[in-house]
Amino acid sequence: MAKGNKSKARTKSEVFAALAEHAGITRKQVSAVFEALAGIMKKDLRGPGLFVVPGLMKVLVVKKPAVKAHDRPDPFHPGEMMRVKAKPARKVVKVRPLKNLKSMV
């Protein structure tokens, strides 16, 4: 977290500055690394549907099938039925933490 700002997440600029300082490179080089990472991630998620950030997280695409409109019991009004809208097939991005990320918390 940034000094004195413990309730908010770091901004993109603060993250780039911190990484540049730790790695001893310029902010432009850090930005280029993130752009390259985004490009690789996009390619892998569209291809095999899986991207791993080593030691931190696994990003995967889950394909959800289409769901037809249907009636089901209403959880708020017992004994009544409610109409559930149809949903098209879609792709959902899931992020799963790996062991190292879990141990940081």
C-alpha cells in the first residue's frame, strides 16, 4: 500500500513506480512489460483458455452454455413460481490463487 493511504488500492502509476524502483528499470520499461504480459495473456486465453502467472494465480476461461427461460420456485415467496430469463452462451473469466498468493494473506 502507498504511505498513509491504507484504505485504497494502489493506482496504476504507483504500481509502475514501485516496480521500477524495485527492479532498477524505468517506468516505460515496466509499462512495456505489462503491455507484453497483456498480449500474451490475451493470446493464451483465446487459445487454450488458460494463463498462469507463476507463483501467483491461474486465469482460466469457463464456457457457460445457453440457458432457456424457465419457471422455478421463488425463494422469497414460498409456494409461488418465478420466471427466470433466458441467458445466451457466454465465456466467464475465473482467477484462482496459487499457493504462494494464498500464503501472502
